[in-house]
Amino acid sequence: MKKILYIEMDNCIGCRSCLAACTQCGGHDERNRNYVYDVNPLVDRQTIPLMCLHCVNPACARSCPAQAIQVTEEGAVLSALVEKCIGCQNCTIACPYGIPKFDEEQNLMYKCDLCYDRTKDGIPPMCASVCPTNTLQWIDENELAEKQEQHRLGKWLSSRQPFEPLEGETNVKISLPGIIQGKQKLF
């Protein structure tokens, strides 16, 4: 059964374990490919993890004139291939989430590749394997359906909204936080 990365943002405590784990994943050159953002620095401690959502029809890949960005059968959108990337940076501009980064020294785009060397064999991505609060979860389609049903039945916070991706369908699913500071939704 297909597994997906599920992000339950309410759980994030800003520990940044996912960042440390990301640097340890094979082929990442000890470089973070995911991020943890402070939502309201100097006001509160709310943080959110952000990594590539692995769009089903990714803008980054569509915008690449060299076809350097490959999408695997499992839905992982990979970093640009060294032998194909021409350094145009179209992908960094096209992504509505601002995920791909460009390495000037290597003249190459890099981003979260869902730890494809692990996930293709059913092993959770590094970020999900170390998350102490279950913010990042490696779940199957049945578990996702169960979470969606809980949401539909109103068992979660009534203010919680399902994530509507900017780019269309994504292979990473997100549960957005409910109320922040008692009055504002995160998104």
C-alpha cells in the first residue's frame, strides 16, 4: 500500500529534529532540504515545518527547460539532476511554495526529495522517523482516510480547515492548525 508524508502542524514544537535528520539523509550533502518557520517571532513560539509537497503535476518540473527534475512512480519530485540542470532557476520561481533552492557554487537546484533512497523501500523519510511529536508522519492511505473521516465527523477542532494546495493535488498531506492565540487561523 502506498505511503505518504502527513504533516499535523498542531503538533510542531519547533525542536528542529527534522532539520538535523534531513542533513543526515543519504545524498543530501549535509544540507537541509526542509524548513521550520517561526510564525510570529518575538510574539509566540508557534512554528510550522515546511518541505516539498511533491505535487502531482509540479510547477518546478513543468518549468524546467532541460527536464532536469524527475517525478518518480511513487510521486516523489526529485532535486535537479546534475547532468541536466542548466542553472536557469525557473524551478525556484515557478514553485508556489518557495521550496526549491539554488546552490550558486554547484549551479544546481536542490529540494526535499522525500528521502527517496529510503521511501522507495517503504522506510520513512528521515524527518518523519525522528519527529518526537508526530508532526511528521509516514502513513498509508487507510490511515489518511481515517484522519479525513475524523475531520469530517468534527472530532478535530471545529476551526481546523483542510489544506487546499495552491498547485493542485499533492502527495504530501497537511492538517492545518486550528486557532492561534484564540483568534486567528494560521492560513
